[in-house]
Amino acid sequence: MKVAVTSVGTDLDSMIDERFGRSSYFIIADTDSDEFEVFENEGLSSAHGTGVQVAQFIAEKGVQAIITGKIGPNAIKVLKESGIDVFIANSMTVRQALANFLEGKLEKISGATTGQHNK
């Protein structure tokens, strides 16, 4: 299973970036092979629509779940339409978030956790 995590850095010991659309990096981990890829958020400098652009990018990568701190209504709509589950985690490393995900300890959400224009 491919799981994406928003991250402030480029490795599993980096802290989660609590911002979905404005996350610095995305770490996509394959929970079956224990391998991961790191992607810089190329939409970070966009003025508008960043959350939607990022959600589309995540969907194109074949991700089945995303772990983040906060997510807006437009981004979560795109993720839900793509069949991607959204989980909330804060104040932990990417490695901890993935472990908690695999143990079923993260909260799955179905709606936005922040307003449309919050960063």
C-alpha cells in the first residue's frame, strides 16, 4: 500500500508538516516493501489552488492514504473523489506517523480540518 505523509524534511525522521497544500515535502512510503520516495512540493509558490494541485499529484502517484495535520475542503474533495483516505497526525515524525497508521492509531477524517484560505 502506498501512503503519503506531509513532511518538513526529506527523511523518515523529519517532522510531519501540518499543512497539506503548503507542505515542504511529500514522502510516499510503500508499506509492503518498506521503500519510500521523497517529492518536493512544486506547487508551494502557487498563489491559489495549491491544495487541489497537490491532491491531484498525490492521486497520480497511486497513493491510497495520506497522513497530514490539516487539510482544506477543496483538497479533501479531490482526494475523496480519487478514493484516497485521509488521516490526521501532528507533532510526530514521519516514521512515527507511519507506525501509528499501520497500528490503526490515526484518526481517519472525511471532511476539512481547516478553512479554504488558511495556510
